[in-house]
Amino acid sequence: MTGDDAATEVPSAPEALADDAAHLLLVDDDRRIRALMSRYLTGQGYRVTTAESAADARNKLRSLAFDLIVLDVMMPGENGFDFAISLRKKSQIPILMLTARSESKDRVRGLEAGADDYLVKPFEPKELSLRVASILRRAAAAPTQASAPPQFVRFGEFTFEVERAELRQGQEIVRLTDRERFMLKLLAQTPGEAVSREALSGEGGLVNERTIDVQMNRLRRKVEADPANPAFLQTARGAGYRLVVER
């Protein structure tokens, strides 16, 4: 995706993105390429955030959850290879690596750094979209490893003690309904992972999905600065909800 020819292929952004749209982080030092990719992928129905460097990407990752990173290799300062290696030490978020280098040794280096796929510039916007969709499908199908639930989790100004199902904002206890306490405890037991609406209902799926969505919106109003664009209680695309916490 380079030059004027790519710009003519970029569709207009949809009027409103779906609540469960996959959230992509585009990391590229070229402002024009960032804008073109962002506009195209938004037009394909994705939620898109951009970063101009590895340092900028780290800042975004501290406050937002992403389903996939589109990462340029050749950037000033920390390059894409080194950033991917660093990221893989603490995260398994899928990475699509972009580079102007077509040599096989560079593709191998990218995959060894932890990239899930590799796309050589220049590329057709449609190919970018297809690669993104393919990686997201594989990520959704991948099994997750079970781990012991945490004793407490932190997100923003809030701390939630899992066993007691107690939420605090600073030193103040936040009042929750029994349903909100149940949902938050379930989400906090597997932070960052999707929990289905059926599980969140606690009623064997007898509570309809719309009821769970309404209850989640009420809980969001208690913990989110902008409930319409939640930073912590996020919709997991096609799966339910997840709680994004500090690591």
C-alpha cells in the first residue's frame, strides 16, 4: 500500500463500527502509510489505533487492548524485529509484520521474532485485509492455557479483590449489585480472556443476551470514564466480554 494508486482503493469508513469489531494497532513511522492503512481497515469494519514508533506503541498497549498488531520493520530507533521480540516476552497478541525487504532471510527473521505473518511492501490493500482476517481467525481458534486465578486485579483507579468480590476506587468501596459482583468476579478470574454471555448469566444460558448487555452497560457506568468506548470492560468480538487489567 503505497502511492496514489492505493488511495483510490480505500473505501469510506462505516458510519458506526460494531461494538465487537476487532481492534488493530498500526505501527509505522510513515504518516501517510499509517493514514492509508487506517482508513482502509476502518472501512473494512475494524477499530483502528495508530502509533508512529515502538515507544508510542508501548504507550498505547498500556491503556488499550488490541486483537492484532500490524508492525512495520524499518523504523527509526527500535525497529520492528526488536519490538516484536520484546513484546513476545509478555504477550501473545498476534503480529502481522510489514517490510520493504523481500529476502527470505528477513522473512525468517520476522517469524523468529514472533510475527504470525509477514507482508512485503508494496502490497494491495485487499491482501492486507485478507491477512488480518486470517490471523484473527487463527487466534480465535487457538486454545488458551489454564492458569490459577489472581487474588486481585487492578484497572485504572480500581482494585478488585477476586475472592471477596469487592471493588474499590482508591480506598472507597464501590457498591455493586449481586449480578455485577458475579460478572466482575468471573471476568477477573481470567483477566484479558473472553467470557461468554452464557457464562456471565450464571443461569445456564437461560438469561437472554440482551439482558447481559444491559447489565454490562450498567457496570461500565461505574468503572469507565467513557462507557461508550470502554477501556476495561471490553466486548470480545463474537465471544462475549473481557476485563483488561494492568500487568
